[in-house]
Amino acid sequence: MDPHAAEYDRRFPGNVDEQALRQLVLRTNMPADDSAIWMGMLRQVLWKLRSDERQE
């Protein structure tokens, strides 16, 4: 892995690739039950952000 790519991801986390995101989630050792709760919360955050964008 390119060391500069890792630095870029830290400065601009919205640009992280799918593989890096998967590794991050796996490192949390999150139980499956918790992952379902997190997915629901993140869907709500995404919904809210998108609805705010449309209102602007």
C-alpha cells in the first residue's frame, strides 16, 4: 500500500476506499447485533444529510 494514500485517507476520510473501510470495521470486532444497530443509525444520518441538501 502506498504510504501517501493512507495519509490522504486520514486528511480526507470521505474519500476512503471500500477495502480500507472494511478493514476499519473488522478491527472493531463488532458483534453482528451491534452492526445492525449501527447500520440503522447511519442510514438515519445519511437520510438527514440528504434531506438537508435538498432544502438548500
